[in-house]
Amino acid sequence: MTDWDLLLTDARIATMRSDSPGFGVVEDGAIAILDGALAWLGPQTELPGKTAAVTRSVAGQWITPALIDCHTHLVFGGDRSAEFEQRLQGASYEDIARSGGGILATVKATRQTASDALFESAMRRVRMLEADGVATVEIKSGYGLDIDSEIKMLEVARRIGTSSSLTVRTTLLAAHTVPPEFIDDADAYVDLICSQLLPLVAAKKLADAVDAYCEKIAFNADQVAKVFGCAQSFGIPVKLHADQLSDSGGASLAASFGALSADHLEYTSPSGVKAMASAGTVAVLLPGAFLTLNETQRPPVDELRQQNVPIAIATDCNPGTSPLCSVREAMALASRLFRLTPQECLAGATREAAIALGLGEDRGTLETGKRADLAIWDIDHPRDLSYWLGSPSLAGLLIAGRDVSLP
Ligand code: DI6
Ligand code: FE
């Protein structure tokens, strides 16, 4: 019998612990893993005299917590790359939506696509995330917008979790946009979500959270409040697409429900930021959508910092506004577009993203007792993870202490 399953030596470690300054660096470090969790971590000179079944030197490479993508819509049918070309030629997101494209085009395609095909196409995107160091991913529904299709999307998301080593957190986003059948009666659709869909999703335990899109082109605050009240009656936590295109009071609304996170936030007011701070709601910033929509209004990063609101970063992977399958790239974009420091970017894709998913106790930093989800990088310094663009540098990924084979 050995004390540990695996001992990694000769490592430079960025623990990302909130009680350590900067990246929480341990030079000349070692990490011991037992039963999928971190059993010991520290300078190699202080290593206790214990035995490990396997000892492996990482030869001076950097180890960070594995990355966490806390906001994606990566299960969808169809393809909207032609819309991208139209937009490059001057058509607006709204023009395209009015001519039958946009989000409703994805809804139509997703409804028509069988579960297996949705699964296969989503797995391609999941593998891309994994190849870039992701061990935990959130996946939303929201392109079904009827009972069967929303359930189908959530089941596909659950299947991704059971057929890969990644942890998948599922989110019901039935209140993404008003489906064609209810175009003149959004309230009736909200009633359907509350009276039929949510009870079914809760009974089948298909959603770890409930999300909504609070925007002029989607649902108003009263409608969102109704969905959130219903989610909470089933004990399901909530989160919100808030203030992406206008200040619709989304951040304050999310905070008033104690939301896990409020996401986008380009137009959030100082009072919205204060409300998030009091509620402990994480700010999830999505630079891929900001870039793709040619947005110029930046989220209120200085206010978020002043109010100590945790800032997470995610891909928002979706076929319309953020065709992005790399958290590394999201970090690189966030540093440039939102002027986050490389340290904030890495914390945003690890520690704060874990909190945004309600998993802060369990992962997101490297400390004893947490899951052994580790990324090993061929880099000179953790700031390189935000500095370099389009440069895959993942040298290894361990999920719950086990090696994931990378493509
Ligand atoms: N905000 C977005 O940017 C996406 N959804 C959302 O709530 C857009 C999704 C799409 O265009 O397919
Ligand atoms: Fe989104």
C-alpha cells in the first residue's frame, strides 16, 4: 500500500488561492494526489516522507487549476457561418433576425436535429475546450424553446457529462427568446415554462441552474422574476444574461434573487454592481460576444474591482454571437478588450468560474482537499496564458487525478 496514487514533482505551481498574492506561486513544487483529490501541495523540500504509486517529474512546467468554462451554449443544431459573412458585408444582427436568421434559425435547426447528431457535434466543441485545458463546462439549453426540445438539449448535455471525463453543469435557458408559437404572447410562454417545463425538468433532475435573457428583445424583468421564483420553488439556483445590449436592470434583478452569476454586464450601472456585491453574485464577462457584436461599451470593470465582485470569464460558445471554443482565447481577449490583468484572467477562468457554478468549495484553486483537476502548461510564466494568441500550450490535463488523453 502506498500513501498517494500520484506524485508530480519539479513543478512550478500557480495555486490561484485567494489568500495568496498574485498567482499564488509555489516554485520547485510538488503535488500529491489520492483518490482524485489533492492530498499534499507545497515546496518539494518540505515533501513529507510518504510513498506514491507513481512519481512523475513535470520538468519545470507550470501547473494551474484546470480551466472552467462557466457559460456556454455549445449544444445546437445547424450552422450560421453564412450569417457571419452577411454581417461582414454590413447586415446587422437585427436585420438577419428579421429575415428569418439569427437565434430562431438555430432554434429551428435544433428542433429538427436528432439527439445523437446534437451530441456528436457538441462533442467536437467539448474536445476543443478540453484540448485547451478545460475540465468543467456549463452547458445551457435555450435553442429548443418547447418542452420536448428543451429536454432533448438538457439530456444531450447530461450525456456529454457521463460520456467524457469533464464535469458538465447543465442550465435550463428556456427563457432565451420568445419562440415563434408565442410571438404575440410572451407571458403565455413564461406560464408554460413555469407550469409545465420547469416541474418536468426538476423531476428529471436535468438542470443544475436556471438562466434567462433579460433584454428588450427577449424577456422583461417581471417575466424573468416569474421564472426565477418558480426555479427557486424547486430549489434550483438562478443566473442571468444581464445588461448585454442595454441597461435593463438585469444585474440588480439577478442580485435580488441571490443569483450565482450575472453575465455580460456591458451596460450595468454602478447600482447594479453594488447590488451584485451585496448578494455575492459573480460577474461573468464574455469577450467573445463583445468582439463578435463589435460592441464598444465595456463592462464596468473598475466598479466591479472596487466593489470586490468576483469576475469570471467564459467563452459564451454559441453559433450567433460567440463562435469560440477556447477559454484560453477568451482570457487573451478579456485582457485586451476589458483590460483585465493576466492574473485576473486566470482567476476568472478558474477560481471565480468555479464560484459562478456553485463549485467553489470543490475546485478552481489548488489546495489540499479539492479535486485534482490540473492543467500542465508548456509556458514560461502564467501571464503567458493571456499574452499569447492562438498558441495551444497545454502539455497535460488531469481530471480528478487521472490523465486525459489530448488530441
Ligand atoms: N446572448 C447572446 O449573445 C446569445 N444569446 C444570448 O442570450 C446569442 C445567441 C445566438 O445568437 O444564437
Ligand atoms: Fe450566452
